[in-house]
Amino acid sequence: MTDAHVHLERGPYTAAWAEEFVTAAKNAGITELCLLDHSYLFREFAPLYDDLRHSSDFIDRWLSRKAGKHTLDEYFRLIEDLRPRDYGITLRFGLEICFLPEQTDAIARLIERMPLDFTVGSVHFIDNFAFDHTPDLWQGVDTDRAYRRFFEHSIALAECGLFDGIAHPDSVKLFGHRPSFPLEESYDTLAAALASAGMYAEQNSGISRRTSAEAGMDPALYAAMKRHGVPIRTASDAHTPADVGAGIRYFYENHLI
Ligand SMILES: [Zn+2]
Ligand SMILES: [Zn+2]
């Protein structure tokens, strides 16, 4: 079983902290563990968020608390330290990069020559709307428009050629908002774009631990991915060792992979 998306961010970049995740993965029956962190944690990525910060006080305050805590070199040193060690598990290292449509050239420049095994792109912002933070932020938001823009961003993410995969591909649903129109066409276009880019899509259980949303993709989105031959990778989106592997057995047992 694979856990393709596990964050180290709540601890120091040390082998001892990473080993807590490795041990938890082995206990959960995971045979491939992919460690990553958010792009906004790294100082080098900070300027990419400037326009977003200027367009939203909420995002500006949130990034003031979270952003730029590490340098990429600190992360790469940890990777270098861990790579030669044999833990009896496949260990891969990557980054979860916020897809910011205006910043694709800057992202491309930053990620070339990085000693990473993979990059996964995420839509965390619908323009300047931090849709996945709290339900209050949805007050007064046009749900149909939010969905349309979310899938436009997701399709652009697939087409930009920068990422190996897409994280939590329908996380816009997390607080239970639904559009008035059917989503099949958006699902199909997204799946086709991922397939032609050779990208994978995550079955990510993360939002189901935060809200009452189902674990992983909407069944119709999953069906579209399968129809187009998009590889699926299971992911917990764990931020603590205790959550490593969470929900992954469910995906395997229910043939959702
Ligand atoms: Zn994410
Ligand atoms: Zn994540």
C-alpha cells in the first residue's frame, strides 16, 4: 500500500522526526511512503505569494504565521541524510506546490534541478479565496462560480507541465457546498488533461478527517479518472505520525484505487 502524501511540517527537519513517520507507516502496512511539505513553508517560494497576499487580508495574515519557516537547503539536507538509509520501505521525497496560475514560470525556475522524486500540484486558492480554511469564508461566495474556477485552475494545473500529480482533486467540496450544475463535464475535462500530461491523481483521505466529506474523490470523478487511464495514488495527507496511512486500507478494500 502507498501513502503518497505525508507532511513533515510539524516537527524539525531531522532523521529522528522522519523516522517517526517511517515507523508509523510500517505499522500501518504501508510499503511506499512519500514525504513532502508545502511550498509556502520555504523562503524561496515566499515571493510567489506576494500578489495573493495583497489581494486577501485573510491569506496575508495566515501566511504571516505559516510561510517561510524553512529554506529548501534544510529540506534537501534531510533528504540527503535519509536517502542512503534502508528502512525496509520505499521512501520518496517531494513537494506539494500551490498552483498559482500567474506563477507557473517562477515555479518552473524554482523546481528545476531539485533533488526530488516528485512534485504534486494543489489548488489551495480559488483566485484569492482560501476556500479550504473555514466554512465562514464561504459566506456570500457564489458556489457555482467557485466550482467553475476551481476546475479551471485544476485543468490549468494539469496542462502547465510542472507536476507529476494532482493532490486532492475535488477538495472544493470539503464543507459540503455543491454547485447547481452537474460536474461530469468538468471531471471529464480534468481527467483527460491529467491523462495527456501523464499525471497521477490522488485518492486523498485528508479532508474526511477535517469535515464530514467523503474520503477521496467523488465516485463520478474517480470513474472519469479510470476511463481516461489516469494512475491513482492513495494518500493520507497526514501531518502527524498518527495519521500516516489513515483511510488508505479503505481505498484498497473498496477497489477505489
Ligand atoms: Zn493540499
Ligand atoms: Zn497536503
